[in-house]
Amino acid sequence: MSFKIAASPHAHQRRTTQQVMRWVYMALIPGLLVQSYFFGLGVWVQMLLALGTAWLSEAACMALRGRSVSQAWQDHTAVVTALLLAISIPSLAPWWIIVIGTAFSVIVVKHVYGGVGQNLFNPAMAGYVLLLISFPVQMTAWPVPQELALYSISLSDTAQLIFTGFSNAGYNLEQLRLGIDGVTMATPLDSLRTDLAQALTVSEATNKAMFSSALGGIGWAWLNLAFLLGGLVLIKVRVISWHIPAGMLLGLLVPALFMSWFYPDQSVGPLLHALSGATMLGAFFIATDPVTAATSNRGRLYFGLLIGLLVFIIRTWGGYPDAVAFAVLLANMVVPVIDKYTQPIAYGHGGKL
Amino acid sequence: MSIPITLIEQGQIWSFPGGIHPPQRKQLSNTTPIATLPLASEFYLPLRQHAGEPGELLVSVGDHVLKGQAVSAPGLNNALPVHAPTSGTIIAIEARPIAHPSGLADTVVVLSADGLDQAAQPQPHSLSSDRTQLIDALRQAGIAGLGGAGFPTAQKLALQRPLEYLIINGVECEPYISADDRLMREYADEILRGTEILMHISGAAKALIALEDNKPDAIDAFKRVLPKYPAMSLRVVPTKYPSGGEKQLIQLLTGHQVPSRGLPSDIGLLMHNVGTAYAVHQAIDLGLPLTQRVVTVTGENVSKPGNYWVPLGTPVAHLLAHAGFKPEQAQKVIMGGPMMGFTLGNLQVPVVKITNCLLVPGAQELSPPADEMPCIRCGACADVCPAQLLPQQLQWLAKANDYDGLNKQNLFDCIECGACAYVCPSEIPLVHYYRKAKAEIREIAREKSKSEVARERFEARKQRLEREKQERLERHRLAAEARQQAQQQAVEQGAPNPNDAVQAAIARAKARKAAQAAAAEQAAAAEPQDDNP
Ligand code: SF4
Ligand code: SF4
């Protein structure tokens, strides 16, 4: 009788990449529900489009690279990329936006660099930046939170808008984005920076309907809280470590705190920073992408701090209202340097405990 | 950098980075007392069961040996003797498969037991003997570290360095294994007596007995006998794998790290396993050489899991059969634990000094192997690495055969604990890659040193020949000068003087002699040179 030969260790923790990814999907659910509630069901349509595109692109790449196509189905990184991109873009954006973005993320950002684990840049964020630069109008056209909207949008309207650009009743997106006050609505961050640039004080700028019930703007605050909740669950079940989110939030909020001490009238303030835009989605779901983050725990903390700081700088002085995507890509470029200087000291090489 | 004695004396326990908590599954084997095993009919005694060279053979085929009689002698390069585990006849001395991850064959003495189990006269020693005598007694008893590394105990003790603490390692952190646990529960006093002997020989004034908090019975057993041994104290460390690793345990107990490529004695420490301490007691107090050890037999596919006193050399098949082994399709037989053990392809290999466990898991017991997926850089491996390495980086470098990079990333500080591979969600057999890379790097180093030695020899020979040639030329030159001088003298002094003729003759003879000597030199030089520098 012959016995099986295998290399140690023979025991293995029963948590595979698939299981990790399942946790990530589940942790996204609170955020998705909130997003659907405030901004309509567009996000689900976008996710379906993104998933379809991601799978097709993934399979095509695997086939072109002579790999087994079935392995692509097992690899969930493309799925996560697609979902994050779909969540990040305005939920009523035309269909080709998400298709172009996802295809670019998967084909260029991931596979051209060598596939899973090899890419330097966060695929979802690289796709997002490509879209933002190429199609700035569509990419900033966030729908109005439903309680502030002049018109309400049904599911079939949503699909119509995404695929044809017009709702059932024949309104286009710009018309639908009129707020109750009849003015086209910008996102809270957008509106704030425009107003601050026009030398309004923060209290004047936030004296708008969109800020009426929650800091960070109606909808956005709840959305961020929902992603925060999902993110905390991920830390609890040890799918992500706390280092990157904590670093990013610190890097963003500490400077914001200082700014609001010294220039209370012209600065946004930490709470608004924390609860608006893509802050929480970025901190817990995007920046934590393991492939493109720093390696060691200390490195991850620095990586997070850098992203947070960059978000703060770009939001405060930069040309774009939100900055998570740019900050993440910039930090991705610095990862090799961070890794070089934060390599843990191996046992017996004179390190402290 | 010296260890913080005051804090250690206060009983402080430090921590080490990383580590994992795999399911323990020790209850499978640790609830019954250590059982004795009926004698096998044949024993296979590999001459090399320890870290070092095999000892020189003392027996030949046909010899009758008694239990405890040495079949090989201690010697240079850490050679340790091996003893007959029972009485019987040597029926063969041949290359046979031994228990080694490579499955390679090595020299094995085959003993056919006569069933009488007659023992040789034991030779106890007293602690009043000279230190070197005691060390020699341990060497003669064939004692090697029973914790797994198999380093000769005598060799470890022979290093004469000032020591603060002797650490007795009863941590046994690897899942399933309970051999040390049972030994501590049943022989706590003997272990501490062995510890006392080890302290006496090594000169360590204090000893720490370390074990994990998952062994409450063993802790109680020690607590009962410790009052007899005031220089020893108990240290209970939290259960975490691999806290029983020498380096990790030292970090737990002292807060300090053993320098890379250094020894615990560099920071005033010496560590021995509880099994070793027991064997030391047996060898010194009772005069019994190392011929048996406790082995855990466990896993779902044995009906009588537990611990056994197993005579060294017992075939694995005999031990498993006795424990009620029911093999299934594609059965794995693991020697050692699930984290660091290796699989056996052949059950006729013997139990040796470093065998602490045989694990025969059911098909679903340990997670079935899965396909290796690409690394997603999740960093889980780096989080658990107790050596603070970057396993995923090592993996990439190993796959790329980047040996310089591997050295820079301190591959050789990897203790092969397997924690990284245990957590890797992509199921990458990381340790397998490291082992392969280490073997290749060692091989390259060996080749290099071989060619280095050859080159040095060649250079030395060239230099010697060159030197000899120069000396020869110098002698020739001197001889020629002497000849010339003699001739010149003859010419200067003119022919008519009869004395001159004599003088000339003398000079000629001198010159001829010199020339002859030179010729002889030349002839000698032309003879083949011997190559040894
Ligand atoms: S645990 Fe596995 S997948 Fe994760 S970084 Fe390490 S090697 Fe890569
Ligand atoms: S096997 Fe080596 S690299 Fe992996 S965790 Fe253990 S020490 Fe670290």
C-alpha cells in the first residue's frame, strides 16, 4: 500500500479567498441599501453592468494569455473591482460609463500588469480616475437625494435613464437633478467647495437644504455610516486589519481638525470630511485592497495616513471635489518606498519587541 | 545586551509577534497514561538519528547484543552512539529507508529480537564526578535533543559559557502531540531531577520550566514536586503556535531575541526539552542509555490513539498496527505534527530519537489540499510570521530563484513553522518553496566552497612550485658564480706557479662539485612533485 506524500504544514485554516470575498460582499450590503434608499436603484443596474463587463473582460484576458478561463471565475478580485466601481460612480450615469471603466480596470490596470496580485494600481480607482478625467460631466452628475428631489424616479425610469438618457416621462438627467428649490444639485462636497471658493463661510455654505438634517449632507452621511458599519464588521471578522482605515481616517481628520480650529469659517471640519463623499467606502473597502497596499502592518498604517492626508489636501486645495481615487493612486505609487522603509526587523536582527 | 533578570525573576512573560491558533486536538491522545508497546520482532537502528555524523560501527552481522549495548561508538563531528533497544542478534547491516522527509536510505543495523529482553549491566554515575566525565556519560548514552532537532545534548553542554538560565521546554505547541504532556504528568519529578543534573553540568544556577496553559495537569504535577527544587521555577505561557520554538520561547520568557545565526548561550541561556531532561536523569542516575521514548499515536484512523513507550528502532508499521490503524484511500502517515511533520511513504521505517508523533488523519480531518491560487498580497502570512519575515516576498523571490534577494530577506531566519502557509487564503505551500530554496542555496554554497578549496589548493601549489623554482635558480646562480670565480682565480694567478696548478685543480674540483650539485638539484626538480600542499 502506498501512502500519500505531501509537504507540511498538513493543516490549513479553512478560509479561502472565496470566503474572504464573501465577507466583503456582505459588508457592502448596508451601504448598498442606504445608497438605494437615497439615490435610487441605479446602483444595482450599474453593478449588474459592471459584473457582466468584468466577467467578459476577465475571461477574454485569461483566454488571450493562454490561461484556463475557469480560474478567472474562481478569482473574485474582478468582482470586487466591478462592485466598487459601480458603487463609486453616479448611479444614473449612462451605461457606457461603467462599461468603459470596468473594462479598463480589468484589462489594462490588472491584466496588462500581469493579472491577480501583480497590478500596481488599485483597478477600481484607476478606472474611476480614467472616467472622471474623460467624462467629467457624467461623473459628477450624482442624482439628488430622493427627499430633496423635485421628481421621484422609479425603477423603470432608472433603467431608461441609464440606457437611453431619458426617463419614461421624457426628462433627461439634468432636469431630474433639479432640487426642490429648482436649482441643479451638486453633491455636498461639490457645493461646499464652490461656495467656499466664492468666499462664503462654512455656516453660510451649509445653510442649504442638503445639509438640513445631517452633517455631511443628506444621504451622504448615512451612506458613510453604513459603509463604516460594514467596514467595522470586516475588521471584526479579521478580513481586513485596522491599520489602513485607521491611518486614512487619522490622516484626513487630524489636519481637518487643525484647519477648523484655525480657520473655522473657511474649512470643512472633520465630521463633514468623515461623513461625506467616498471617505468610508475608501477607508474600509478601497484603500484596503491588499494587492496594491503596503505589506507590513506599520507600512499599511503609513499608507493609510498618506491617503488620508492626500484626500484632505486635494479636497481643500485641489481641483476636484472628492479625492479618494486620486489619493489612492498616488499612494499606490509610493508603496514600494513605504515597503522598503517599513520592512519589519526579522527575529534576531537587533529589533526591539 | 543582557537579559532583564529582575523582570524574569518576577515571573514576567513577554510575547512574540505573529503566531496562530490552530485547533489543538490533543484530547484525542492525552487522556490515557503512557502505555508500553509489545516488542516488535525486528528493529531497525539507523546509525544517524541525530544532528551529526553517524558513529562508528561496533558490531557485525551475527553478533548477539544485550538491551542497552552500544552498536556504534561516539566520535568526531557530533557522532553519537546508538544502542540496542532489546536483546537479540544482528542479522544485517545495510542501507534501508529511514524516517526522513527525503525518503532516502541510510546505514541501518537490523536487530532480530530474541524476546528475552536481557539488559546489559547499567552503569550509573554520581554527580560528584568530573564535569567532563558527566558530559561523556551523556554522550555515551546517545542522548540527543528529543524535542525534534536531535542535536547531541553533550555537545550543547560542552560549550563552556556563563549561563543565567537553563530553560526546560515543555511547551509542546504543535497540535495533536501530547507525548511531552503525558511525560510531564507522569514523570514530573524525574524531569526535574534531570534538570538538576543539567544545571549542575552546565553551571546554570537557575532553571525555568516552561509549558503552555493548555496543560493544567502537567502544571499541577510540577507544582507538587517543585518545592524540592528551589532553584527552579515554573513559567506558564499562553497557548499559541509556535511558542515552543526555541527562539519564540526565549522571547516569551526573557523578552530578548537570540541573535541571528547565534546561539541561546550568546545571551546566557540554554534550552533543553523535557524529554531530554528525563533521558538525562535515566542516563546519569540509573545508567540507562537512550533506547526508548514516548511517541504520540493519534488521528482519526487509529482506534487506540494515545502515547506509547516505544523502543527506538521499532518499525512504524508495528506501532501503528498496535494502535489499531485502519488506512484508507490516499492515507497520509505523518511523522511529527500537522504543522511541521513530514509524510512517510513506507511504514517499515523505524521510530528514532526525534520521533515524537505519528499522525494518521482521516480524509476530512485536516483540510484537504486545494489548488494553489495566485498570491493576492493579503498580508495574512506576514501577520502571523513569528520570525517577522515577509513570507509573500520570500515566495516570489523563491519562485524567481533570486537567491541574493532571499538572503537579503533573511530566508535563513525562517524556522519553517508553517504558520504562513496555514493562513494563506490562496493555499500556497509557502514552506515548501522556502525549503527548496534553502536546499538550493546550501547546495550552491557547498559547490562554491568546494571549488574555492580546489582553487586555493591550486594557487598554493603554483606558489610552492614557483618558490622552489626561484630557490633552484638561485642555487644555480651561486654555483655558476663559484665556478667562474674559481676559473678567474686560476687565470689571474698564471699557469707557471706549481702551487697554481694545485690551486687550479682545487678550484676546478670545487667548480665541478658545485656544478654536480646543481645538476642533481635540477634532476630532483624534474621529478614528479607530490600534490599535497
Ligand atoms: S497569505 Fe498567501 S495570498 Fe496572502 S499575501 Fe501571503 S502568500 Fe499571498
Ligand atoms: S514558515 Fe518561515 S516564513 Fe512562514 S511563518 Fe514560519 S518563520 Fe515565517
